[in-house]
Amino acid sequence: MSTQFGNAQEQNSYDSLWDKVLDSEMENLSKSALKQAEAIFQKAKNEKMKCRP
């Protein structure tokens, strides 16, 4: 059950990060949106590396 809770927390974390990207896009801040999206990608990549044996 703790695994499900952990996944829910991770999803909420990503949801809030993507909300920031969308906010930047709505304000026509494409460079900021790109930087935020790249940070999300790096976070996901780092988390994947932690899960590997």
C-alpha cells in the first residue's frame, strides 16, 4: 500500500510541475516553459535511475 501512496505523491508532484509549464505557456513565456519541461524530464530520468538495481 505504501507503494501506491508513493506513486500518488509522485504523480501530484509532476502534476504541479506541468501546471507551471502550462501557466508559462499561457503567458507566452515559451523559454520558461521549455526550461521547466526540461527540468521535469531530468527529474524523471533521475528517478528512473534510482529504481534500477
